[in-house]
Amino acid sequence: MMKRNILAVVIPALLVAGAANAAEIYNKDSNKLDLYGKAVGLHYFSDYAGNDGDQTYARLGFKGETKINDQLTGYGPVGIQLPG
């Protein structure tokens, strides 16, 4: 009985979770650069032609951080979303 309850919680959680990842590619002298990305596979079934079909996309980007002085830190993101 307990196994069934656990599966009832775990399976929907896996279906909702997206595929998102991040990796630190540089970290030296108070300067940091991260690469992040996400891939989403979507297909809509709709009577409205504007929503119907493949809506898959991938998102890639960089996030930077640098320490300007003891009290000030600069942050900067840049990203792009690519259709599938």
C-alpha cells in the first residue's frame, strides 16, 4: 500500500519537472560565469490553429557576477530562446 502512495506522488512530480541545467564555467578573482539551459518538449492539440502543433523550445544563456568592491557586486544575464 505504501509503495502505491509513493508512486502516486513521484510519477506526477517527474512529469511536471522540466529539464533545466546550469554549470559554472569560470570562477576566479571574484569573477564568475555560469552557463544555463533548459529544453522543453511540448505539443498542443487544439481547435485553434495558432496554438495547435509543436511548441518545443530550448533556452540557453550566461549569467555573470563580478565583485566591484566590498559593498558592490555586479550581475549580468544574457540568454536566447530557440524554437524546436
